[in-house]
Amino acid sequence: MDTNQFAIAIMAAGKGTRLKSKRPKVLHEIGGRALLLHVIAAAKTVVPADHIYCIIGHESDRVRAAVAATGVQFVLQPEQRGTGHAMQMLKADFELSGASLPKHLLVLSGDVPLIRPETIAAVRDVHLSERAAMTILTAVPADPTGYGRVLRLKPEGPNQKAGPEVTAIVEQKSLGPDQLNAPEINSGIYCFETKALFDKLDALDTNNAHGEFYLTDIAAMLVAEGRRVVAIKADSVDEVLGANTIAEIMHLDAAMRLATAKRLMANGVTIFRPETCVIDSEVAVGPDTVIEPYVQLLGKTTIGSESRVRSYSVIQNSQLGDNVTVRNGCILDTAEVADNAILGPYAHLRPESRIGEGAHVGNFVETKKATLGKGSKANHLNYLGDTVIGAGVNIGAGAITCNYDGVHKHLTTIGDGAFVGSDSTLVAPITIGAGAYIAAGSSITEDVPDGALALGRSRQVTKPGWVAAKRAASTEAKKN
Ligand code: UD1
Ligand code: CA
């Protein structure tokens, strides 16, 4: 099949009044990604990005900026006067640019984000095999209220089953009393013979409940001219559900996250109570990894095999290796964690934390722009910021890097095998040599050479019997 015969239009100009939100509807997110980005991703599996036309209008600059990296084309619909008007803008854009018309036009909705590539392809294929002027993707949900309804041609005689032919699409507010229960909804996803659609667009009017140009009116107009309009039912209802309210968006979000969890489980990941986990759609996890309840895996996070993420951890845009243990309550943002490392409970890895193979980052430890070498340990109550720590280093409880002088951030370098005693403060910029020892409680302000011992505190003074002598003296004073 010649893919140049097809283009895809995605209607994304609407405001989404029913959301009561400042954010344009198509930039609301499900599965951690904007609705429109899901639709574009599906569209790109069917035609190349430069054959995809996003119709934008409400907050168009914001929408354009959010999806520009996908390489799609944009058509501006400055005023949103309905889905038919959106197509009029597309037609005007083709006329203005003089670009040759694609023979067929697939139309998707920016607010129907669960649509699968296979389903778009199925609409295309039925459209071709039926030689239709318009093909409509439909579904029969439990409650069709709010959607436009697709009316099929009723064949003559009893016991005759309705075929694929459609007579009209009727919007919810225009349904007659006998049509209110019509079960088959219009998904807002279509394939048109481009010329047949464009020839009819100028004849649309706004004589309807919303005072808008309805793209759905094209169906009856084509039928009136003897053109073939057909419907194809989607395999699953969820796939064509629209997102008009926050509650509907959250419903789709839950459906998408459950689908993501199922995909991971099908690849050998154990997820306890998947309905309690928040897993974004682009997350990848290797087999035999265990995800406990109430875990969030966000953004472009990847986790290797045989790892375990315990409850209440939130991991975002991070890369974890194999056999990594993330104990309860850890927060990771843009971190890299090598094989066999152990984190937490309650570790906080901020951006550019790189935890080496088999390293330990324990409870109440915060890292930022910190590299911790192979097998190194920082197990209790540390702050490690702007630091490069070698292999086999032990950072004692409460030790911290003082990376900030109030104006600039400075680097702390710690060589392989060094031992930093508890409660030390390392005032950067500073270098601690390989194998060096820092005495507990030290404030270190000067570089320490390899293998040296550094003490940065005053010597202890012990006064034997001082307490008893002091008490005796104060009792004597009271008497007098
Ligand atoms: C539309 C269909 C309805 C169908 C439903 C499926 C019409 C008239 N009705 O209704 O039959 O059951 O989708 O979800 O088409 N948009 C623009 N420009 C506009 C208006 C809308 O680009 O001027 C975009 C919106 O951003 C949205 C899509 O078109 O992505 C659908 O618009 P919406 O207002 O949500 O239509 P529905 O009322 O849901
Ligand atoms: Ca809608």
C-alpha cells in the first residue's frame, strides 16, 4: 500500500470547557503523558510524522511547544467553531499551500487517547475494502450518554441483520425520544475519501444545539448523495472512550496504567496489588523484578531484572540495574543505580546521582550530583552533594559534604578505600586521598593526602572526679 495515499488529521483545538481547567484539554495527562502525545504516537505508526496534521487553536502556542518534537505539522483553527470547522481549516491550509491532497484522510481526536495503532489500521483497511467515502469507528459502551450515535441502515424484512452501512450520526442533544437509547456511539475517529469530505465541508451549517459546525453531519450528507458510509466496531470499548471531564481522564489514566502493569507482568515482572501502583506508560522493567504495593514508577524509568522495589518508593526518570534493592520510602529523581546496589529505607537520590555496583545508600541519606563508587557505603544520615566518591569508601553516620559557600557550589573528591568518620564535615572544594582516614567529628578544610589520618577537632579534655567536686562546692555555698 502506498502510504502517501494517507494523511492523518488530529483535532486538538478545543478548550475542554467541561474540564474547568486552565490547561488545554489535550495537554492533560494520562499514564504520565499528554493526551495528544498518546494520539500522535499511535498516528506515527500508521503514517510518517510529516503526514500528520494537528489542528490546534485554544492556547495553540502551548500545545505546539508541548508536541513540536514529534515532527508533526500544525494547522491553526483560531476560533473553535466545531469539529466540522476544524476540517474547514485543514482544507483551507491545503488550498493555501497548494500541497497535493492525500487520497484518504484518517481523522483522530486529541481527546480519545487510548486508540491503538492496530485499530487505526483496521479503520483504514475496512475503508479501502468497502470502497467507502466515510468510515466511522464505533463502540457500544455500557452507558452511551453524551456521545453522538451512529444509526445503521435497517434492511427490509424481519430477522435481517443490519450491515455496515450507516444513515447518519446524531449528536446527543439532537436525539429524538425514540433514539435516546441508541446503543452505538461515534468514537470521533474516521477515515474519509479526502475529496468527498472537502467537497461537502462548505455545505455544513450551525443549525444545532451547540451552534457549531458538526463534522458528524457529513455522514448524512454523503448518504444523501448515494455515497457509501460504513461503520466498524472497535474491539474494546475502553479504546475509544473520550476524555471530557477530569473524572473521565482519571478513568482513562487508571485503564492505561493497568494496561502498563499487565504488559510488565506479561514480561515476567511481579507486581503486587497493581491497582495501588502508579506506573507511567514508558516505564520498562526486566523479568523477575518485584514491585510491591503503593510504588510509583514515573517518566522514562527503567529497572533491570531480579530487582525489588519496596512499598512507598517513588522513582522518576531513573535507570536501575539488575538485583537492585530499593527499600521502603525511597525517592529517586534522574538517578542511575548500578547492579546489586541497596538503597534506603528513606533514601533521597536527587538528579545526577550515580550509585555504583553493590554500593549502599542507607536511611535518611540525600545525594545530589554525587557519584558513589563500586561497593562504597553511606548508610546513615548523610548529605552527599557535588561529590565524586571512589570505590570501597565508607562514609560514617552523619558525615556530610559542605558543598555551598552561599554563592557557589564546590566539589568534594574522595579516593578509593577512604574512611570518613561519623559526623565529619568536608568543606568543599576538597580532596580526600585514597585510603585516607578522617577522624570522627572532624571539620576538614584542607586536602588530605593518600593514606593519611586527618583530625579536625580539638582534643578531648577529661577531668576525673569533677562532678562530685562541683556538687560539693555548690552544697557548701548554699549553707552559707
Ligand atoms: C464528538 C462528536 C461525537 C462523538 C465524540 C466522541 C462532533 C460534533 N461530535 O463530540 O459524535 O461521540 O466526539 O468522543 O464531532 N475540536 C477542535 N475544534 C473545534 C471543536 C473541537 O479541534 O472547534 C477538537 C477537540 O479539541 C477534541 C475533538 O475535536 O479533541 C472533539 O471535540 P469535542 O468538543 O470533545 O466533541 P464531543 O462533544 O466529545
Ligand atoms: Ca470529546
